[in-house]
Amino acid sequence: MNAIYKAVIATTLSLVITGPALAGHSDRQRFCDHEWEERIDHRLDRQYQRIQRGIDQQSLTHRESKQLKKKHRKIRRLSREYQEDGYLSRKEFKRLTRKLDKLSDRIWEYKHNHLERYVSYHDRYAH
């Protein structure tokens, strides 16, 4: 009787421990997904601040800033669509990360392309 009781307890415990993993919805996975959402949102905010700094420092032309903001809005909209169901999959996270990487490269490129800015052009000839 004692051996049967131990076997039943061991089987029950193993099912309780491995059940969520077998179902594919562990708390760890949910935590990671929430963490991914925060990382994407935080990164979107930082990139928007970079665009604003470029405008304030006049290192972006009007056209460049307009293009960057439009791309930023598209990525933010896509992020919201992905997060509507409360779950951000690995595939969605990677896709958003790739798009944010491309936007980041484009921000850097536009801020460092040394184009003559509208303001500096008029300041030079405003005698």
C-alpha cells in the first residue's frame, strides 16, 4: 500500500510540474513575451527621441524627418497590431526587431550625411 501511495504521489507531482511545459503556456514564456513587448516599446520611444533630437539640432532635413516619422508610425502601428491579442510571438518579435534595426540605421545615416540644412543655408546668406 505504501509503494502504491508513493507511486501515485510521484506521478501526480510529475504531471503538475511538467503539465504547463507540455501545454506550451508556461509562466516563463508569458514573462518573456511581456518583456519583449516592453523592449519593443522602449526602443520605439528611444528612436523617436533620436529623430526629435535630429530635428532640434538641425541635423535632419524636413524631408528626412518626415520620412523617418512615417516609418516610425508604421512600425508602432504594426507593434500594436501584434500586441492586440496580448501575446507577442518570437516571429513577431524578430520581425519588429529587424524593422527597428533598419530604422535605426536610417536615422544614423540621415543624421550624418552632411547635407546642407535649410536653416544654415539661409543664415549664411542673410546679410
